[in-house]
Amino acid sequence: MTQHRDGFIPEYLLEQLAKEGQEEAKKTLKQMKNIKEKQQDEKKTGVRASQPGRINHANEVTGQAARYIYDSEHTDEFKRKLVRGEGAPPAPDDTANKAYEYAGATLTYIKEKLKLNSLDNRGLDINFNIHYGTDFVNAFWLGKDEEQGVVYNQMVFGDGDGRNFLSFVTLDVVAHEMAHAITEFSNHLEYEFQSGALNEHFSDVIGSAIKQHIKGQTAQTADWLIGDETVGPEWGGVALRSMKAPGTAHPRDNQPDHWDNFRELSLSMDRGGVHINSGIPNKAFYLTSQEIGTDNAAFLWHSAWPKLDENSTFSQAFDIILSTAQQLTNNRQLPANTFEAVKKAIQAVGIKVLQPV
């Protein structure tokens, strides 16, 4: 199984920035490479993954997730210095407090709106590493390494370079990375080609839904931007991605918004387009949300997500989303127009499904 290995900033984009002379991008690429090499030598770090049924909960009495915020102090170390744990008073470090707050907001949202008990539905603890690396312009979820038999289950956030990227501890980035864990624990989507694009898509769905919820926005009033609070003054765009208008967030944005423009890419390019082709399902989610509301759409997507297999294509995924929409509508768990809303969205982005629409 190909695990989530890339960061919030895709490797291909970092390579473009490096070719343009951005030293921080070069440093980040090197640090990401070092992480992969380090994994081969390290033994178990963190807690056991949920799939084998050997979760190690710190809060076993309540079964609720605990948050642990560690300061990497600009090194490449994980869990270097604990600066705030669950229930502890605010730390002197504002970034640590934001990480704690945003993790809590995400846990609350997925519990109340998605009926999910932490990322694995079993109360998995949340481990954040902030201030990671030197001029590190990325964030990522580090889960279970099947090949090495190592379990990390933690997230890593850089401080950015102050020019193209600011701190990666923002609400939508935190929620996006936490959603990668939800995918890993629910359907293990292969991180390549269409299944990998669905993996990235779901993280954008959750990141956007939580951002809208916390900011008191609706599907109509939200900007639907991903990473808009992370990009810096020299980025040259408004965000990293736009779910409303894929391909318009910045000058290098090459996301399609329709199947006709789907990009057939090799594994060497964005692992077959995981960050690129995700624009197509992203647009479908945006359109669905316009009809039934973002929270309802997120509930539908999450309800369908465990039914996907690890190699699901866009067509297979949306066929499952459609059938789940019908089921939840029949059970009166979603608005009566949900099936029609999804059908219209699928048609608008050109995805073909098995059942007639």
C-alpha cells in the first residue's frame, strides 16, 4: 500500500520553486528526503496504528483523544519538546496554542458533524510537531510505514519562509492533514493516480468544511480557498488551491475542473496527479454544497468514504457517493434533494458513473 508521503505543498511545486531559485524550497526538498531516509533507520515512534486493533490510548477511561503539541525547535526531531498537552494551560508559544486550538476544533467538528471519535474512530491521540526544520515550507501527516513496520501517527508543521509561505499552522492546513489520517484509517486509498487524487480531495473537503464552520460561513459566502492563510506576500496568488474555481489560485495552478481536462501523468509527476486532478472532485463537492450545504455534503462524503477500496477511481467513488446519498435521503438524514444535487454536480464536472444519472 502506498501511504501518504507528500506534503501540503506538492513535491512538483517545490521543485518548480527550487528551479526558480527559491533556496527555502531546495532546503525543504532535502529535508523531506532526509525524513524518508530517516524512517528506514528508526524504530517505532508514537502509537500503534488502528487497523490491527492495537491502539494505545492515553485517555482510555474516557476514550477521547488527547492533544500533544511538541516543539521541534527547528530540528528534524519528532516529539523533541512537549510544550502543551491535553488540558494544560496555554503555552508561551502562540503557534503551539493555535495548533492545540485547531486540532480541538477539528476533533469537535468530526465528532459532532461526522459522528467520528478522533481520526481512527477509536479516540486516537493527536501528536503535532511544530517549528519543524529550517525554513521548512511544508506540513504533512506521517502515519504507518508498512514497509518498515513503523508507526508514527503524528503531524509535522513548518514555519514557512516568510515570503512565499507563512506558518503552516492554520485551520484548514491542520484539518487537511488530520483528514489524511481519517482516510488512512477508513479506506487506505493508494496515494497515486485517481485514488491518490481522491485522497487529497477528501482532505480539502474536510479542511474547507471545518474552516467554514469555525468562521460561520455558508457554502455561498465562503471563498473555498485552500491554504489562503499560509501563502505569503511573494506567492503571487490568493491560495494554494480553489475548490470553487480549480486552476485559478495562483499562476502555477494547473488543476482541471472537468474530466475533459483530466491530466494523464506518470508517477514521477505528482504521483500521477494527486494534487492536480483532485480539482475535478473538488469542484463536484463545491457544487453539491451549493445545493445542500457544506456540512451536509461533508457528512455524505464521509459516510461514503469507508465504502471505497484502496484503488477507487473517480467513477467508482462517485457511484458510491450517489448510492450513499440515496440511502441517507431515504433515511431522512440528508435533504430530499441530495441525490439530485450530487447527480448535477457529477454531470457538471464530466465524471462518468455506473448507475444512470
